Amino acid sequence: MDTVPRRAGHAPPPAPTEQLERVRLYDQAFASDPAWAYARMREYGEAVPVELAPGVPATLIIGYEAALEVLRDPVTFPKDPRQWQRHIPPDCPVLPLMMYRPNCMYTDDPVHTRLRQAVTHALDLIDPSSLREQVGDIAEELIAGFAAAGEADLLAQFARPLPLLLFNRLLGCPPALSERLARGYKGIFDGVDAEKANAELTRGVAELIALKRRRPGQDLTSQILADPAGLSDEEALHQVLLLMGAGAEPQQNLIANGVHLLLASEEVAGDVWGGNLLIEDALDELLWTDPPIANFGFTYPRHDVEFRGTILPAHQPVVIGYSAANTDPYTTAGSRVGNRAHLAWGAGPHGCPAKRPALLIATVAIEKLLDGLPGLRLAFPRGEATWRPGPFHRALTALPVRFTPAAAGRHRYGVPRNLG
């Protein structure tokens, strides 16, 4: 049973906010060692002033109980960012991920419930057995493409293309269009040409919506369009954008970071190979300590809010530090094996509706890697992974590995190119 951590002690009293220098979440120093940054932040309490991009202030919630309090109170902490974004320049690198969209992430009730139901109805139609088979087929095909080489970059050659190929099928998205969308999502998570990347994403999904209006099929996009909620094309576009976003960057990072954990941690690797730990449980350990989306869950209080000794300014973002909250030293979770009380999927009415298929996809993908690549090991010293900067994700720049070469295989699906 998943258990909510209990308070094991009391956090030190927060320092006055005006005395604190905002922590920059977007630079390489933070990406290289976020655990050190979170430890430093804890000296000032559970709500810490940060900067998401140059000149973009926010408050990061880093305590577990504090995060749950925010996530479960959509009245005090609404999701609509429109008042905030009125004062944000259009070329701000974090705006595409934080701006208002008529989807179930950035709306409040009653609109939120209506849009979320259309998404959950579509996701409920995914058959786990069929999904497992599809992921396995794609994984084996990708592995066959590099198994003879004895080395690979598992991020570029496996973790990145696998969700793309899978969502081509699930969303009924033509491959060429899917590649454009994947590049767009990488751009907005990295904050590089984010305004241009966002425009390309919107155009691409609009093309997909138009295609499925003309020729509906047995796919998630068509199901959303046909839902009894009667979504407009614009509403459908933004639900599909949300699903594509959740299936691109976070999914590839969950796979890549999961493989990295297995290869970099002797303890975890020993438990997995010894049969004492399932891949799914190893991923839960990762979701506790180093989730692929580290900071997200934006909310925008409509007025100043006094919160645990800190004033949260009206219309300024409050961001949930999933990684920091999960590792809050003032709580204790007991054993984490099989415990899914972590906040990697969010919580409350806006919790991730796709967590079960996401975990299944990553589990099957990693199982296929371990089965198909004997002698799999990192091609760099442990502890020397490099991480992409960005305030929201926890993402490797590459995952080079070596293994025992195998005979080359045939290709059925093709591997997307130019996604780096």
C-alpha cells in the first residue's frame, strides 16, 4: 500500500523572503547537482524564491506536505495563468510551457472537469496487453538497429525514438509530422527558440486535428474528437498537445534515466539482476529520488496568500518541486519498494491521468534492453553523466553504453532522424 510520509522532524524557521537571493533553476550549475541546490534551499523553509528564466520570479514548494497542500487545493491555488502572462514577453523561454491553453492542465472547474473527462475517456480505451506488445515490438526493432555495433547512445537511438514511434500509432500521427512535434517539445523544454518551437507545435497538431476530422480512425486523437463532451477543434488541439507533450520529453527521460539508474547504481542493479527488485519497482525508486519532470505543477494565486510563514504574491507562479518534495528529509516514507506515494505524477484533481500507461511503457522498454543487450554497461565513469539545463526537466544529454555485439536485425518501422 502506498503510504504518505510522516513528519520526522521540523523544518528550520524560514528566513525573511526579502533577504533571500532567488535560486536560478535554468543554469548548468542547477542541472549538474539539483540535490545540492535543494539541500541549500531547505535552510529557508518549504517555499523558496526561485527564478525560472532571467527576470521570471516564482516560488518553489520543496516540502512534501506543503506540496500536497497546494496540489489538493485548487481554490486557493488555481491553474489559469492568464493574469500572470500579461506581463511576460512573448519570447520568454518558459512561456510556451506555462502559458494558458484550453486544456485540462491550465484550466479550473468546471472547464477542467469537462476537458479532463475527454482525455481520460480516450486513455481508458488503451488496452494494456496491446500496449505492452506494441512497445515490445518497437523496442526490439530499435535494438536490432544497433545491436551489432556493441555500443550505442541509448538516449538518441532508443529512449527518444521509442515514444515517438509509439505515439505515431496511439495518436494516429504521420511519422513526418511526429518528428516535427518531437523537435518542438525538445525546444520548449530546453527553452531554446521556445517561441518558434511553440508555433511549430501548434501548427503541427492543427494539421493532425484536421486530418482526423476528415479521416477518423481507431486512435486517441479521433477518440478525443468524438467524445460526448463535444470539444471544439481548438480544445481538441490542446488536449492532443498535452498528451503528445507527456508522451515525448517526460517519457524519454523516464526510460533513459531508468536505464542510467540501473547501470550506475550497484545496489539497484544487484537487486534487479538478483531477482529481488522488479523493473517497475526500480522505476518507482527513480520517481521518488530523480523524477523526469523535477519541477512543474504551476499554480497562480489570485491574491497574496500567507503559506507556512511565507507570502506567495498574487499572480506569481507557485511551482511544485516534485524531486525536492519527494526527498524532503523532514518526512520519512519507510520502504520505497512498491510505494507509489511519491509526487512524480502530481496529486489532487490535476494529477497525471496517464501514469499507468507511462510506467508500463518505460518498464517494457527497459526489460527489452536488458534482455536484448548482454553485458550492458555505461561507456563513461559512474557519477559523470551530463544533464541538460532547464528549470522543469531532469534530462540526460546522452546515454552512451557498451554491450556484447549481436547479429544485425531487420527494420520494420524505421527510426526517426534529426531529433537531437
